[in-house]
Amino acid sequence: MTKNLNTELYKCIKSINIEHLVEDDIKELLNILKYTNNPLIWNHIALLLSDLKYDKAVPFLIKKIMSKEAYSDNGTLVYALENLDCRKYFIFIIKIICEMEYEARLGAYEIVQEVSKEINLTTKKRALKILEEKRKMLVSSKKVDKGENSTLHFVEKTMELLVY
């Protein structure tokens, strides 16, 4: 997509009034989200879906969050998940904490804080196993930041949430 088309598409998406959207429109937005490589466009669509509380968008948002092109620009995508029901995707939220940059980790941690009491014991155990493996890897690494707001910090804080 050319820069001009991206700009015009973003302007169109930005002008959308969510009160006028029907199911087919929302599905079309999900399609655009799925295929666009433009962070302005995917972020705005994510926020629209979040405002709509369109829970069916969660797997699409997670897929975009985990994609290579969104790796360093996925904080807004994670933020959009906060209005949606992510309980079925709890393990993916844990993986965001383990694998993503600060802003995405922070958003994922807030989601875990919100829903951890509603997660079943089996899923919590699985999440704790993932977190413990990541913690061991981080502790053994000599080059990893171990201070406040580091990945290690988020992993350990998330583990505390799930144990208590």
C-alpha cells in the first residue's frame, strides 16, 4: 500500500462513527486489521473494536500483537484488549508479559490483574510454568535487565498474582 493510500485509509477509519456499524462492517474492519502493516490503521481499528466491546476481535488482536511487524508497536493493541473478554486467551496474555516490550507487558499485566481471580487452577498452573521457565532463563542471563519494569520484574510480579 502506498503512503497516500495508507493516509487516506487512516482518515476514513478515523472518521468512523461506531454507532453506525453493523456486523458486516465490523468484520471488514477485522479484515483490514488482519492485513494492514500500518500501525496507525491497526491501532485505530483496535480502539474501535475495544470501544464496541467486540469480544470476537480478541484472537485477531492477539495475532497482530504477536506478529513480527507489530513487535515494537503493539502497546495500543494490548491496551485495546483491556475492554474485551480475554479469559479464554489467558496464556497468550502471559506470553505477552514474557516476550514483548514494556508498554505491551504493562497492558498485559493489567489484564492479568483484572481477570486472574476468574482463571481456573489448571490454566493458572500452566501460566506459572511458562512464567517460571522465563524467569529461570532471565535470571541465568548475564545481559538481561533485572531492575524495576524489566521483563524479569513483570514475570515475578505476575507469578505473585497467580500464586495468591
